[in-house]
Amino acid sequence: MTQQLPQVSSTEPELSGVRNFRDVGGLPTVDGRSVRFGRLFRSGHLAHATEEDAAFLAGLGLHTVFDFRNQADRKVEGADVELPGVRNVNIPLNDPADGKEFWKLVSSGSLDQLRSVLADGKAAARMSDSYRKMIVERTAEHSRVLHAMAEDSIPALMHCAAGKDRAGLSIAISLLAVGVEREAVEADYVKSNDPHRRYKVRRSSTDADALSPEVMELLSPLFDARLEYLRAAFETIEQNWGTVESYLSDGLKLSPATRERLRERLVTEA
């Protein structure tokens, strides 16, 4: 039996303190159905949500917020706002050391440091590699999220810091698990590039060129949602498991019954 949940409008709200929020409802599946509205949301972190933002989020009927940030991220941004009656589950999808290194580079790296680490395609390569690592090294975490949603955790909101990489990949995996067309998965992923969605880069460096065009260009690949990153993840799935179906069943240990429960909860009826 499909769980009866309140229908939420597909109109995007104007949230002041939460970046990159959206409902993934409406995306088409390969069998001609679509993702239900009001079931699965994604965003950047909720630490700076205003009272109005929190009231809107509280009105979504959320069961669970999945926070994929690590300790370093949470130290920079703070903890999520408390939403009454909503379970907050923190499942870091990268190591604290990686996060600490990342934020130190973004915040205070000098121009020479940024050039040495990020120039000549190294920034984009770094991002693609992080997606590959999340696929191979975080199967247990992704499995946990999907099993939780199949059981009782919907409506759900997934977020990380900017809501584009860790949350973006987790959303993509969730959508593939219920049969969403890959082109639609990719189209949702790149929405994170919209100017009003992007994470605001903050620099503590006091160098004269701290926010120069060259610095921002060097940092840009770290804050872009590039299809090459997501496709690196898809390629890693195929290299390690052969197909998405094998990845879901063997890598993430999703049984046919679990996937059917996910579809019942997330996808419109045939």
C-alpha cells in the first residue's frame, strides 16, 4: 500500500538562509511514471535558516533530514536548525580530514597555493576523484539511507554543505534506485549551478588578491556541479559492478522488495 502523505506544491520557495533547496518531484521514470512531489527534497545546509525558512521546512511534513556533512563542515557552518518532530541523521560522506583541508584551502589559501593545487585542471580532477571515492568507499552509508527511506524516513531532505556534491550524488543514487531516467537525474544535478542556488564563497585571507578574478576562477570547479563529476561516479559504478542494477543489489544490498517499497513511497502509481 502506498503511504498517504500530504501533497506539497512544486513551486520553489524563496528561502533566505538555505541555499539550493528543491523538491525532486516530477522527474520522469523509465516506465512512464514520475517522482511524487513532497517526498524527497535536497538543499544546502540548514544552519543559517531564518525563522521563516524553518517554518516553511517544518511545514513539509518531513520525517528525516539526512545531513552528509562531516565535523569540519559543521564547525564552519554550525549545526542545523531544529525542526520540531523531525529526525536529523548525520551520515558523513567524506572524512573530517578531507573537509578540514578543503575549507582551509577555500578560506585562506594564497594565490600561489591555489595555483599549485587547483590550476591546469587539477581542481576538476580533484572533484571527479571525490565522486569516485564516494561510490567505492561509501556503499554502507548510501545503503543505510536507501534502506531507511524504504522503511520510514520519507518525506526526507538530503543536504550537505552546498547541497551539490554529497547530497547531489546521494539524490542521484536514490533516483536511479527508483528508475528515474539518467538524463533527468543529470538535469536535476546541474540545477545547482543556478546563480541563486550556489554556495557563497567566503574567504578569510587578507591578501590583496583574496577575491580576485583569478582566485575565483581557480575555486570555481570546487563549487560547480559539472556533469563530468557525476559521470565519473556513473563510470565508477560500471567499472566496479558492471551495471547500475548490480551496484544497487550487490554494492548497496538492496533487495527487490526494498526497491519496490522505495518505488511505492517515491513514485506515482502506474
